Amino acid sequence: MKRFKKGLLFSLILALVVINLPVPVWAQHDPIYDEWNMLDLILVRPASAVAGVVGAGLFVLTLPFTAPTKGVDKSAEMFIVRPFQFAFEREFPDEDNLFAVESNR
């Protein structure tokens, strides 16, 4: 009976160790990739939306300088359109994310 308990305990410990080994066949995703996606969703996208709002204010402030030079479209693109596209039009998860691409290599 004592030998059976030792064998069972050894089997359980071995199973716990083997389950926690990082085997590529078992892992369908990369935990680092998931963390970058969460960071993108929780911090980067809201910050981009805030940048778009701040950019709209900057656009209005720079309008007197960009209107005479006919640079209003480029200014609007830079200050307003790009931040909002980055925040709202990108796919999730973003496969082009530099950090996600490097962590999968």
C-alpha cells in the first residue's frame, strides 16, 4: 500500500510537470502575443482615440496657417484621420503589430 501511494504521488507530480512544459504541439497560441493584444486593446487604441481628439484641436489651431498654403487636407489627414483610423479601423488582433510579429518568431 505504501508503494502504491508513492507511485501515485510520483505519477501525479510527473503529470503536473509534463503538463506545464511548453510544447509547441500543445500550444495553439503564444501567451506573449495575447499580452500584446490586451495591451493594444486596453491602452493603445484608447490613446489613439484621445490623440485624434487632441489632433482635432491642433487642427483647428493650425488652420489659419495651413489654409493659405492649401495644406488643410494634409493637416487633417495627419492630425485627425490617421489617429482615428489607427484606433477604430484596424483589425483585432492586429497581425501587422511589430511586437506580435517578433514574438511569434
